[in-house]
Amino acid sequence: MASLCTGLAPHVSPRTAAGLRGVLARLAAPLQVAVAGRIKSGKSTLVNALIGRRVAPTDVGECTRLVTRYQYGTVDRVEVVLTDGRKQVLPFDAEGMVPAQLGVDLATVSHVEAFLTNAVLRDLTVIDTPGLGSLDADSVARTEAVLHQSGLDPVSRGAVAGAEAVLYVFTQGVRVDDRQALAAFTAATAGREAGPANAIAVLNKADTIAPETVDGADGDVWKAALLLAERQARTLKPRVADVLPVIGLVAESAETGGFSSADADALRKLAELDPATRETMLMSADLFTAWECDVPQGARARLLERLDLHGVRTALEAVDAEPAITAGALRRKLLDASGLDGVRGKLNAVFRARADGIKAAAALASVSALAAASGDPNERQRVHNAIEVLLAKPEAHQLRLLEALTLVASGAVGMPVDLAEEVLRFGVSPDPVEQLGMVGRPPEAVAAYALERAGWWRSFASFGATPAQSRVAHVVHRAYFLIWQQVRGHQRVRGRR
């Protein structure tokens, strides 16, 4: 894709050439993930946990009403980008966070750039968005601009148009506007709708789910969250690769240094209380802070602020099991209980492992859009021809597969339910065995299945499929065939050894 852009630039109009340079810049940049969701869904808290530093303000303030991009930089700094292209540089506040007040008229601000010397951001730029459903119409407009770019000025468009993937955050249940937001995620992925190749959903604040409201939870909060996430995944698919539960507050405290040795000491003292007293205190936040005991109220209030009641209960259970547990080990227990590792693992599997493919697919869509916007029919044809040459190359198969996933996920190409699910499995993971749904099966069985399905999809493409279905079927046929070649090649290598 980079070679295509470089080769086309001297032969197109200055406007199209400028667009191609923008595409080249995005290809060279880290994968950009937009974190979206309703107001109060805990987006900024999750951003902090993912980055590993409490840098995104979580209380309502000026910056929570703006799009903020967190990216790698050699010097920590905040840049307020104005709509006229000018920038104002600010330091982080005394606590190391983006300042709550920016000192400028928000109407003149396009977005905020936060640069951090953080290893996590070397290959991932995180875009924090204002919440959907906000009472602030301007904040809603900015979020909607990230999602579908309606009426966005060029500077803001440059800030968000590079987002190639989305992490969608919701709580309790998926609402109609949540589904609409995911369906509208076209512009933030350079013209491609959200689907299993570029979208993950997170069920945040999992500790607030009442287990008695979820059948099969057996009174267990985390089991209830897992069951609810599975159900929401069925509701949201094929828009997302998966739905994962997480307790963002606990994840943020455990991962960013918010949980301290003093907090661990307070928990150890609380663990020494008699069981009846402790259980009574854990019935509500008011009882937890107001009850008379040896642990100072301030320490208990801080625990609530950092962990909430469920997190406190989880920590106390860990202390019960291991009274001499260190603060570091307790922090790790809390991190494990937060579900953050699951979210990171899925981010790595769905986004990072195929970052080049996602970026290339977004770039292809951008180049196609540039051609469509050109007023010169010869230029449009020139770009179209270059794209066809690129897609004819064997290494471009990943682009075709991502395109097929998008077409099926968006409903642009209708498929029977069983065939659609088979196609969409290719977006769940870059691992061929997971794509085939054959985890744990011997290589011989995987190879045989891949070859059998390759033949079936080839026949379907030629007999019985509509023209649109046939286009997808040919891509799926080749995907299976390449998996068969890959698995058989590994078998031969092992055989020679």
C-alpha cells in the first residue's frame, strides 16, 4: 500500500497527492484504536489501565469533552490543537494527568494530543472520546464526529480519521444507541464499518452486575459478568470480535500505582475483624466508611475510591487465604480479578497481531475514497488500475479477506447464518486453528478440514452463489487453501526432523 501511494503521488492532482501523503503517514504510524461508549461507561478509566498510567482525567472537566489522542513521544507534553491548525503546548498537571482546564475557549479546540514516553504506546495510539448520551451537545457532536465524521473540519478529521479499530465500552446492557454507534463506525475506520476484524466490546463495571439477575450465575458476580458478556456478544455479533468483562476501576488502581502499600496495610487490619462485623461493613459504602473500627475512616474511604466494595471484598479474600501476602502480590491478585489481562490479550490477538493488515485495509479504503472524490475521470481510472494490480498479488490476500469480513459483517453481502458465522471466524483470531474452530485437534485433522472446506467454498462460488456471494466465496476458498498449505508445510518440516 505504501508503494502504491508513493507511485501514484506524482501522477495525480495536488489535492489527491496530499491525501496520499496522509495515508502514507498513517501507514507509518502505530495502529490507532478509538475508545468509544456512553457517558459514565468508564472509558477514561479503562484508557488509564491500558496505558498503565493515570493520565486521562476521569472526572467531568473540559478535556473529557474533547477528543484526546494518547501517543508515544520522547518528551511528555500536552498539545491543544486549535481548529485553525495552531497548537498550544501545556505541561501535565501536578499529578501527571492531562489538565482538567485547558485555558482556552473550547469552541476553538479541535482535539488534544498527549505525548507520553510510554512503551505501550510505541505500537498503539489510543484515542479517548467524549461519551455518547452526554447532556452536553458539543461533546456528543465530537464523539459522533469520531464515529462518522459528519461535518468535521479538516484538522479534527485528521485527528480521528486515522483510527483503524474501535474498543467499545458499555455497562450492564447494550442499548439501541450502542448498536447504532457501532454500526456508524465507518469514518473512524477510514470508511469501513466495525466488524470482527477491527472491533472489540468491553462490559465495564462488571462488579456492579447483580448476580441474581443472571441465570446460571449461582450468586457469583464474575460468573454473572462472563455469562452476560457472552449474551451481549451474541447480540453485537457480527459487529465485534468479542465482548469481554472488566472491572475498570480495579484495573486502573492495580496497574497505575493507585493501589499502595498503605492500602495493603489497611486491608490486612480489616481482615483481622471478626467475620460478622466485616460482612456487615461490606453491605454498603456508607456502612464501610462509617462503622467504628481500628482502621481510620480516611483509609477506608481511599480503599472505596480505589477498589469499590467488590474490589475490597476480593482483596480481603486474598488476605484471608494468605495473611502474609505482600502489597505487590495483592496488587497482582487484584489485577487478575479485574479482567484487564483478558482485554489486553484480545487486543493483541485481534488488533496488534494483524495491525499491518488492518492499517493496509484502512489505507486501501482511504485511497479508494480519494479516487471517488476526484473530479478527474482519468485520475479515478489511474488509481483504480493501481488498486487492481495490487489486489492481484498473492500477498494482498489479507486485504481481500478483511474486505470480505467487512462485507459480511455489515450485511452488504447477505449470507445464510451458518455460512456468515464461518466467514466471520476468520476475524476472531489470526491463529488458523482458531479460525477453523479446531483448537486441540491434530494437524492432520486440521489440514483435512481446511482442504475440504476450500473445495466446498470453491464449488459454492461457481454454483448457487449470487455474484456478491461468489466474490466473498472465492476469498474464503483461498483462505482455507492457504491454511491447508501452511499446516501441511509444518507437518513436512516435523516429518523431516
